[in-house]
Amino acid sequence: MSEQRFGEFVLVRKEGHVAEFVLDRPKAMNAVSSEMARSIGEACAALAADREVRVTVLTSSNDRAFCVGADLKERNSFTDAELVRQRPTARGAYTGVLELPMPTVAAVHGFALGGGYELALSCDVIVADATTVVGLPEVSVGVIPGGGGTQLLPRRVGAARAAELVFTARRVEAAEAAELGLVDVLAEDARTAALELAGRIAANSPVGLRAAKKAMRLGQGLDLRAGLEVEDAAWRSVAFSGDRAEGVAAFNEKRKPEWPGE
């Protein structure tokens, strides 16, 4: 296992082909300050460039929260000009997670509120445990979900359900969150289950995984005909790859594939 720290508040552990992206500001329940947002963006840039990583799992070092969202104590000290200057840094953290090219899994324990839930929404799959509480409470403090929530939540649960959740700013506990599709998997231990899921995903072709994710992301919101064109372009990008040749050969030879990753 290798470890790399990005600033004070982000730790990335890599074991095999799985990266664990740890939100590590436990004393503040992972409230996202400007410094932490910058570190999240830097860690995402490094992971995006790492061809050895096939899956990234987003976890927390705090035993009560995944992430409670933006650091409102810091925000309270900002002038209007400082808030405007800080916006690209904050936005870079959320888009950094959203645009990671490999599959991503969020392991949610405890509170995932506001920007914390938006970090989870930016992942492909959300694994949660019984302590989980999610929500987008931004309108209760006079703003809106600004880390992708107004766009990602409707795509996940539909426009009306997302509207009810955003407009009421209510918190949703684990069982209801699973029922409504706000999280995808309920597990006894979210981190363990998320890492196990990541291991199963990582056994597959890294070329295929990245292409499948790109096709699904680019195809969202398109009509079926346009979406199938996106899929066809993604298929063409992998059809003549080393991974495809190895996958077919391994299947026919009844052995485990050794992916070249190209």
C-alpha cells in the first residue's frame, strides 16, 4: 500500500488498482474549507492522470460524518469579493470528483449534508450504512446547492422528488434514503462494502471501465438515437485495444485476464 497526502486534509491510499480518497479533516467533520477544496481538486487531478488506478473510493476519517458540506464559519468571514474569488476553488473540488475518469464509489457514514452529499452524488455509486443522514439544506441558509446538487439529484431521483428535497431542505435517514434512491447500497459497514465493491470492479478491464463510464456520462440527457451514437464511439475506442484482445483470449483459454490497460 502507498499513501500520498494532498495538503493537510486529503489522504490518498493506493492498494493494487484501488485508490481510497480519504476526506481527512475530522475535527471539523470534514467541512470543506478553501484549503480542503483546493486539496480535493489537486488529488483528483493526480488520480485522473494515474493509469494504474481502476477504481476510486471516497471515504471519511471522521466517525460521525462523511462530510457536513461547506465550511460556513469560513464563509461567514468572507467579503462578497472574497466569496466570488473562492468560487472556482470550491467548484473545482466537486467537478474534480465528478470528472474522475475511472468508476468512483462513495462510502457514506454519518452525515453527508450539502456539499458533502454533493461529493457523494458526484460518484457513480453511493454505499451507505445505518448511521447515514443525507440532505441538501442550502436553501435554509439562503443559497442553493452549488456543488452539482441541482443537476445531479434530479438525474438520480427525478425532477419532482429532487424539488421536494431541495425546497424543504430536509434531512433523510438511511432507510428512506435507500428507498428513494438517494443512496444505492445499504451495508453494515459502508467503507468495507465500498472497498469490496471496488475490488470486484477493478478486476475488469481498465480500458473498458473508463470507456463505459464516459459513454454513460456523455449519453445522459440525450435522446436514444444520439445516445447510441455516443455508445458506438465508445465501443470503437475499445474495440481494437490490447484489453479487448486480452479479454477475448483469456475467455477462450479459460484463464484470468492480465489487462495491459491500453
